[in-house]
Amino acid sequence: MRKKHSRMQNQYCTFSYFYLKIKVRKEGNTMEYQTLNNGLKMPIVGFGVFRVPDKKECEESVYQAIKAGYRLIDTAQSYGNEEAVGKAIQETSVPRDELFITTKVWISNYGYEKAKASVEESLKKMQLDYFDLVLLHQPFKDYHGAYRALIDLYKEGKIKAIGVSNFYPDRLVDLALDTEVVPAVNQVEVNPFHQQDTALIYNTKYGVQLEAWAPFAEGKNGIFTNETLVEIGNKYNKSVGQVILRWLVQRGIVPLAKTVRKERMQENLNIFDFELSEEDMQTITSLNKDTSSFFSHYDPATVEMICGLKR
């Protein structure tokens, strides 16, 4: 039987920035939390559902992820699986206020009115009263108008925190200097081959929590067999994936790991019982190619491609 959850009202806050980690026990795992610039606590490891279009598989994977101990679930309007994620949330016995649910507004819904209506529609699809976090998915077209819509939904208590995705330092600074509510989160590609040092500097400067999509680069460039990462993993009796996630957490970056396998879900959570040495952190730094494993948001052809997608 599905459980209805009441909405928790959000207290409006603008610029104050806190950096805090707390630890709580979650079904045998120790989960760390970051405190966002409005005081909201965000789990430091999340579960993503990008490219899980099959609704039944998505629902089951989210349900199992929550059961395994994940509390941050990340979806998007463009993924086509918001309804499935919502069903899993309704089926779980974990109270709504212990979950941190994120969705993203796609660029076809940018502009004030369309963005606001699209978030309301996403709430209906997912059978939720509020989102913990809503991001603008891409830094193109009328993102200023869309962001104003998020601010109003934030003030109304329908969103607990607002942010952006794929906003490289120039776009992030542009937005941060032109808004009453600085983004709480910026979700960008971060992995050992694309470490985003400049992004981390500027996000930190403006009090924005950096969140990593594709922390494993979707397996590209032989990341799981990289000799350096394998050697470090052997040192701690951990997998390459666990080493990467731990590296991100120690940099203060929230990683989003995706898998439909139960054993891998658990493995990706078991990263709080070891700590990489400063030497190992520096060794991983040497792997940086400072290049995306997928595409550049600065490339005009990429902008044309993304803006042309119908989702």
C-alpha cells in the first residue's frame, strides 16, 4: 500500500553558506551529509537513473537502492522515468523526509511560465508534495527566466533547494551575480580524467555544492582497468569504483553512481570505512586530462545538438 507524505515547509534563505559533514546510521551504512548554502542537508553519495528508460526496471532499481541505504535519488524530466521513480518512493517504507529527491528542468521547458508549469507537472508525475532539489539541466536558452521560476517555487515551499547542472564557471558566475538566490548545487561531469579543478574553485567561492555526474566516465578510456586506480584499490582492498567515489567525497564533491545491480549498489555505498592518503589523492590528480569524456559545453556544435534535442 502506498504511503502519502505531507509537505515540509521550506524556510526561505539566500546567501548564507555553511560547510558541514554529519554522520548518521542508515541500515548498516554510515552516510555522510553536506549542508547546502540554505542549511538543507544533502547526502554525500547519490543514486542516478540516467539511461534507465524501462519503467519497471527503473522502479525496481530505485526501490532496491533505497533499501540498500541510498537517500539521494536523482532523476530528470528528460530521462523519461520520473513516474517510475515516484512509484518506488511511494512503495518504500523509508519516510519521505529522510529522502532527498532531485529532478531537473529540460531546456524545452525554459522560460518562466513553462519552467514553473513543468515542475508542477513533475510533482504530479512523481506523486510528491515537494522536491528537495530542482536543477536547470543545461546552461542554454532562457535559463534566467527558468531560474526565476525556481526561485518562486522555492519561496512557495514546493522546492527545498534550487540549482543548476552543466553550468561551467563562466555561466555559474554570470547567474550567481544576477540572482537573489545563489544556486545551492551545480551538477557537472567530474571523474579522474576530468577533475574540474577550476569549477571546484568557483563553485566553492560562491557557496555552491559541486555534484558529479558520470563519476566513472561511463567506463570510457579504460577507467576500470587503469593501472593507477587498480593499484590504489588493491592497497585498500577496494574496487576502482570505490576508490573513485571516495576520492570525490574527500574533495567535498557529491557523486551520483548508477547501477541496476544490487551488489554494485551496496559496493558503491561502502566507501565510508576507509580514507585515501594525501599521497594517493595526489596520485589520482596526475590522471587529469582536463577534457570531457563525452562533449564540451563550450563547443558550438554541442550547443546546437543539445538545444535541438526534443525531450
